[in-house]
Amino acid sequence: MTGVEPRVIQLVMSLRGSGVTDRHVLGAIERTPRNIFVPERFQDHAFDDRALPIDCGQTISQPLIVGLMTQLLKVDDRCKVLEIGTGSGYQAAILSRLSRRVYTIERYRTLAKEAEARFASLRLTNITTRIGDGTKGWPEQAPFDRIIVTAGAPIRPDTLLSQLKPGGIAVVPVNNDSGTQTLIRYTRTETGELDEDAIMDVRFVPLVDGETKTL
Ligand code: SAH
């Protein structure tokens, strides 16, 4: 067995310094080789703390944002998690190490297929990938303990949030007036109301409403 990639140790230390303090989250990041999720031409930057381009004009998120969003979700091994925006599959892979099962939806077939191949190569068998419009959620599998959206929603995604269990947490970037998004944490109370906390400003590719792309 080869040793742990030294660049991942550097990355984990930098994330810890920037506020990712949950050791389970840091452990999941350490065990997930980001280079596998990054295109060939960006391999030199695979462990940099920055977003990078992937196919279909999309991006793999910045590791700090992946770490902070995962930490906000407070995932444990009993959680059934829904992710909207599979992209490279990196965020789903991190979640799969911390939860019982991950359901992830991507509108680009190319990205979904590439992500599935990566999950198989890492033997992450608790992730189910679907090609389609994530704004509708996954009604057949609802309700979910946790929901994460990794694309910027124009407004509060009520259809998705209706699939969140009482006691559940959702983390969603929602467009604000400054042309970026505010990361919002929604908590469904045991009595069914929705609490909202604005966490920080973020910048994601848009969550696109409607038709599935089959590219
Ligand atoms: N979580 C990803 C980052 C993905 S970028 C990662 O770790 O790499 C956001 C992704 O959301 C893009 O791949 C984009 O195609 C997808 N997306 C945008 N709108 C969508 C929708 N309505 N349904 C499903 N996926 C969508």
C-alpha cells in the first residue's frame, strides 16, 4: 500500500486552520484522493484549496467550502443524504464516508457517468446517482435526514425542502442581491417548521431549473 499523499496532509492542515474542525470531516477529506476527481490538465492543482473546472463547463468546489458545508450538515452513519449537483462526485464521496447512504442527482449525463466510475474505483458502494432535474428532489426516496445543494438556487428551493425529515438539516446556496449566493442552513424542527440561518457568502455555478441535459 502506498503512503498518504503528502499534499492531502497539507490541505487538511490548511482547512483546519480555516475553520473545518470536525475530525470526522477532516478524516473523510484525508481519505478521499481529490486528484481522481480533477481533469488531467489540472492534476498539478488537485490538492490546492481552490475550485477547478470540470467537464460540461462546471466546477469541482473549493475544498474549504466542501469541508465547511459537510461540517454544517452534521452527518452521521445513520443519515440518508440527498445531494443536488453531483458534478465531479467529490462532495458525494466525502459524504459517503460519513453517512449511511447518499443519493446524488446531476443534470449532465457525462458528469454523472464519470462520477459513478470514480465511486466504483474507490469502492464507495453506498452512493446512488441519478441523471435528472434535482430541483424536484428524489420523491421515491424521500424523506431525507440531510440535503445539500452544490449549485446556486435562485430562490428558496421549497420542493426540495419538503423532502427534509423533522430534525433534518439542509445546506443550500441561495442567490442574494450582491450577485453571489448566501449559504443558508435550514433546520426542520420536530414540529415541522423550517428555521433559517445565513452562514456566509459563497459562489457556485447556477442551479438550473428544468430539462435534463443528456450531453
Ligand atoms: N458537488 C460537485 C460540485 C458541482 S458544481 C463536486 O463536488 O464536484 C454543480 C453541479 O450542479 C454541476 O455539475 C451542474 O451541472 C449541476 N446542476 C445544476 N443544476 C442542476 C439541476 N437542476 N439538477 C441537477 N444538477 C444540477
